[in-house]
Amino acid sequence: MNENVTVTEAVRDRAARAQRAQRLIAHETPARKNALLRAIAARLEDDSVHILEANDRDLARADESGIEPGLRDRLALTRERVAAIAGQLRATADLADPVGEVVRGGVLDNGLSLTEVRVPLGVIGMIYEARPNVTVDAAGLALKSGNAVVLRGGSAALETNRALVQSMRNALQAEGFPEDLVSSIDEFEREGARALMRARGLVDVLIPRGGAGLIAQVVEESLVPTIETGTGNTHIFVDESADLERAIDIVVNAKTQRVGVCNALENLLVHKSVAHEFLPRLSSALAEKAVVLHAEPRAYTILHGCEARVVEANDEDFFTEYLSLDLSIKVVDDLEEAVDHIREHTSGHTESILTSSIASERAFIAALDSAVIMVNASTRFSDGGEFGFGAEIGISTQKLHARGPMALRELTSTTWIVRGEGHVRA
């Protein structure tokens, strides 16, 4: 960067170039955008050796700094994970293109024809932490929906994101698209993130994705309109009518299948009538995965002496997104107490009930207001890819515009097309 150019000026220049580039893809044909995504996927696979070498450098720095296991897992790439990231791009290419979709319309009594159609948002800013897959998922979803994206991926993944972004920019150029459709401001560090938050008029929407502190900072400080993605303080409630064998499998999967992600289970609530049978059996299954149980007094009394390591929980534990092999457990008297506990502690991300009772299922769904509510399923399914969206740019826990896993449609707005025949208003 030129020494005479400030970080704010450099970030605004990058956003302005993204804005100009976006106009060239805004109404590009679906076929050409799909071909672009497949070309990017192929380029990432071709560049995988270089990308993995960059990731190794990031991991070495992370290990020196003592990174938590869950965060390290998010940061780490393998050849299989690069292939999976490329596969997500191809899956996104296979999805229906939302741009140009007619949302509603009709003819007014005065003869004016109205049509509401989907259009791209414009320039999307992403501020996120050590998640290299988000770098590609965000770019792929943005391009498919006719947007440009400016990325700030955090210092932990600096080398990896640089390699990924360069690979994607090379593919854009090779396919005849402006490379500024995908750009990064990682080099400008935190000052660059603050400049992005203030680039109103150049950046149309800002999406933070990461820990509670990061999200709160962006929501509170940004002058750019923000879509708030939430931390994943998720819950499972084991009802008195639950199939306990299935419940063990679901809880173990939700907690341990991948711990460093926002849809991993963090809080378990168990009905008192099944707690004495269920918790010791669950303890044996979780002990094999080295899960530490943070138990409130009733749960602690049952679990003390069982196979898994148990510690006494404090109330702060139930507000914590661990992203590690830790799980908070509470025994509750009934569904009403479970719901009250969830309402107090949830981040609004995902809750699940394990039950054989239709009445309990309906009451649970009606009483909660989270972005995703599940019945007899692992919270790990709360994911754009699993929902059939190809990928996700984040899981929104707000209530305006987008909620739950955000994919192509959530990256569009609408325009009203009004057609007349010389109409004037009386």
C-alpha cells in the first residue's frame, strides 16, 4: 500500500472497485455464473497444494499461540476439506438462480402493471474469524446471486485466506469476469475492519460471523446495514417420552461430531422422570469422546461417580458457547421449566426437543422463538448445506429480512417494476 494512502482510503477504494465490478455481474445469465462457480471450484482443487501449505503456516502460528481445539478445527484444512469446499461451490451452481425471480405482481384497477422481482443486494462485506471455508462459501453465494464481496477473515487464517482469494481472483480473470468481484482487506487488520464498517454507500450490507464479541462489535459500531448472525448457544431437551436409545445417539452426535461449529450442542436439559436412567447411560457414551460435563446440582448428583468427567456448573456455563468438548447439563421438572431455561439462556440459534409426544412437540415449537427449532434431530443439521441451500453465508438470528441459514435468496432484495401506458396520477 502506498505510504501516503490511509487504511480508510485503501478500504474505500477496494469497496468502490467491488461496486463497479458488481454492476457487471448483477444481471449476468445463470449459465455464465454457474460456469464461473465450477471454474473456481476446479481452480481451488488445482491450487490445493499451495492452499494447504499456506494453511500449515497458519496452523503453526496458531499452535504457538495455544489456540483452542475447536477454533483450530475450524481453521484447519485438509485435501478432503478443500475438495468439500469445491463441492459446495458446485452444489451452489446447481441451485436455482434467485435473480429475476418474480415475487408477486398484478394489474391495478387503473391499468398499471406491477411486478416485484429479486435483484442482488450489491456489495456484501464479510467480517469473520478463523474459518477458511467461509471465504469460499461467501464468495460463491455472492457471485451466484449477482453480488460482489469484500472479505475480512481474521489474522489466524491470514495465509490461508490470501491463497484462497488469489485462487478465486485468478479464476474470475480467466473466465472474463472482473477480479474485484472478490477481494480481501485482511492486510489492514482491525483498522481495515473498522473502515469497512464505515463504508456506507459503497458496501450495501455487512455480515459478521464469529464469536459473540465480534458480532456485538460489528452490530454496535457499523454504519453499514448489518445482518446479525448469532453465536450458537444451542439446546436439546430430552422429554419424558423420548426414545432414550435414539436420544443418546442424537446428543453424542450433536456434541461431538464437530465441536468447533455454531450448531454443535452446548446445553442439555433432561426431564426429571428419565434423568436417573438416561444420564448414566449418556455419561458412558460421552466419556468415550472425552466430553466434560458441567452439571447443575440435580444432574451432578446423578452423574457423580459415572464414567464421564463431571464438574459443578455455574449459571455462566449455561450462557457459554464452548466450541469444545464441554457440555452443560440440567435436570428440569417439566417442559415448561425447560422452555423457561432456554428462553433465558439461548442465543436464538437452534433448539431441539427429543420426544414421542405430539403435544410436547407442539408446545415446544409454539413456546420458543429461535431461528431453527428441531424435533428428534441433532442440532448439527442446522446448516445451509444440510437444508439444501448449497452453502450458507451465516445463520441469522435476527428477525428482519433474513432468518436462519442464509443462502442465495437472503442475498437478494427486490425491485418493483411498474409499467403504464401514459398514466398520470389525478
